[in-house]
Amino acid sequence: MVELKQLVSMRPRRSRRRRRRLKRRLAADSRNSSKPPSSDELAKKAAPQPLCRASGRKPGRAKDDPGGRLE
């Protein structure tokens, strides 16, 4: 009878440990483990934020500038 009580009391602890272990394995990818990048899932990751903000200006020369040519 005592052994049965011990087994019943150990089940929740085991399941919690097992659940934690499985969560850790699911969260592992090539960035936080030694797995190769090819083993990562195909889920899209968030794009990295640019280091500088866009100024709002268009690239290239000014509209009225004739542009310089070497002659």
C-alpha cells in the first residue's frame, strides 16, 4: 500500500519534468543549440530592425540638377 502511494505521488512530478523537457526541445533551433540551420522549421522569423531610420528622401540626384558628365 505504501508503494502505491509513492508511485501516485511521483506521477505529477514526472509529468511536469517531462513536459518541461519537451518544451525545451521544441524551442531549440540553430540559434540556441548545436543543431544545423537546415534542421530549422520553415516558419518565418521576424525581420531584423534596421539600424538607421529612413529619412523620407528619394535616392538619386535632385530634379533640377543637370548631372555631371566627364567630357
